[in-house]
Amino acid sequence: MKSLQKNETWELVECPPGKKPFGCRWIYTVKYKADGSLERFKARLVAKGYTQTYGIDYTETFAPVAKINTIRVLLSLAANLDWPLQQFDVKNAFLHGELSEEVYMDLPPGCMVSEKQCQKVCKLKKSLYGLKQSPRAWFGRFTKSMRAFGYRQSNSDHTLFLKKQHGKITTLIVYVDDMVVIGNDLEERKALQNYLSREFEMKDLGHLKYFLGLKFLDQVKEFSVSKKGRYQRLVGRLMYLAHTRPDLAYALSVVSQYMHNPGEQHMNAIMRILRRSTSGYFTFIGGNLVTWKSKKQNVVARSSAEAEFRGMALRLCETLWLRLLLQDLGYLSRQPIRLFCDNKAACDIAHNPVQHDRTKHVEVDRFFIKGKLDDKIVELLKIRSEDQLADILTKLSQVKCSQNFRQVGHV
């Protein structure tokens, strides 16, 4: 309660006519140390935001959060350029948000006030945990402070803030109340830390160790994939479809005989029934794997070339976003970005309008890709299928999967 009063979160006023204050409650938690011993008891006042009315108590609620791909790019640069990584935490972050709406709340349980003030309500001046607009209010307040200190907000990721001076760069990426500072300007890093400590109540967590549920340790993690469980789930979905698709009945009766010990050929048969192709890609920056994706395509491709072509367009969209991010960081290469594809027909379609009758329904993707090739933004290179690392994201093959994982450094 003292921290709320110190922060001047509200003021006691008479409830205006026509205004309905919402309630609040205390949430109690127990904090433990890393060794499991008791650290402290914690109480947090939370507003009953579920009783708020749209258009009266709040309007916009969206607040951006850091993209995991942005974090991987920053970590790749830090690893290659030997940049230090420092982590900070803002205490009671949502209490710093400034409200633009006129919001009223009942007195908190246990709040000690005089007898004359018992009938008054709290007019919120700052955001509070539980309010629908609190994340947006906090991020707006933090963005305002960063801009006031000379930082620029990235266009590719609004949670990334950058400052370049004297040939050096300092970057800060924030996820709600957790933030990581990366860069090679040690003086600016110290100045930023002092500035944020004056603006908010900060906690220096030291070198980056844990962020977004990931531990940043030099350890090799073991991976296991349940092929049997995936096979059974796919067969179950096909059984549901077979209620209205009699043409699936025979194929389903065959693949359902191998539920307990499916092999690679059985999985291929399942994928043949489903027909929709899967797109997959890896992205490397500075020799480090930073982004990857495996996604089933929305439509059934009429040929393997069409499936590869659609996957190429998906990959190119991610590439253009990464290009903008690297441009913000000041590390954009003048050389075209190399895009590797193992399908010759797809490469031919990208460069020339060949096979028009069979590919005219994907003309939008073709013009998109060819435009980037003509502008020298990307360079399309044909490689052999056995050299295509991203194949492990589009098909199930235990031998090739283990080989390719070794090449990308995950085994």
C-alpha cells in the first residue's frame, strides 16, 4: 500500500454521477530463492478489469512484445562481435503507466481512511495491474522515456530501441517489464542504466541468463520427437474426415493398421492422403541459426514445383523483415541475400515466366519473388536436395534429420 501511495496511483474523490467504479482485490504470493528457501511474502493490488466497459473505462489495449526472431538476431550479433548482454527488470512496471481515460475504482480492502472519506472512490492517475489498458499504458510511458533520452524506435520491431553515436551502437529490447541491453558502447550503457533507474525503480540482473523462458547457457540440449504420437493424431483426424469423405475410407483402413509402430513409409502415406505440402526454412546470420519455420501450406499444390515456389515466397517475406532489422542495427550488407532452393523448376519459374499455363494461379507470388531478384535484394541459388538443410522441416526422415541437425549445431 505504501508503494501505491508513494507512486500517487490514485486520488480520493466523490464518485461523479453516472460513473460506476469497479472493484479490486489483493493477490498474495510467496517468493522463493533459487535454492528453494523462502525469500519473502508479496501482496499485489489487482483491479477487477473484467468489469470494465469498452468505450467508457478503456479503448485501445494492444501493446507489442519482443519478437523471438529479433532476440535471436541480437544474440547472433553479440556472439560474433563479442558484445556484452545485460538484463534489467522494472519493479511494478504497470504502476508507471499514465492513463488517458477517466477511471474510478472502489477503495482497496484494508485501506485506512478517515470517516469522511469512507464514501469516496479512487480516481486512478496511474495504471494498475488488472486494468485492460495497463500493458499499453506502460509501454507508452516507457517508449516516451526512451525517446526523451535520444533512442530511436525500430520500425521492424517496436520493442527494439537503438542509439548510435561515435561509431558505436547500444540496443535495448523490452518484453513487458524485462529488458536486455546489447551493444559495444559501455559508457552509453552505464548512462542508460542511470537514466532508467531515475525514471523507474530498476533491478540490475547482471549478465543475461534467463529471458522469455530460455536459459542462455553454453549447453547442448537433447531433442526427442514422438513420431508415433504424431502419426496417431493424424490418423484420428482422417477418421473424422472419413464421415463425409467416402473416398478416404480405403486409404484410411490401410494406414490405421500401423498405429503402434509406424515407420517413415507410413508417415509418407499419411502425408500423401493429406496432400497439403509443408514449407520450411532456416535463416543464418553470421553463421548462426536465428530463425526457422515449418508450416503446412493453406492450399493443395498441383506440383512439387508449385509447393516449393509458395515456400520460397514465405521465406522471402521473413528475409525482407530481417533485412530491415539489420538495416536498423547498421549491419546491412550490400551483397544480395542468398536464398537456396533444391527444386530446379521452382528456380526457373522465379527467373522466367515458364510453364505459364500450369503456374498462372501463383502469378502474385512469382511477380513478388522476381521483383526482389531484379532489384538484387536476393540471389536465388540452386542446390542439391541432399545439401538442403531445411528438408528436415518439411518431411520426416530420422537419418537426414540427425545429419542436418549436426550441421546446424543442434546435436
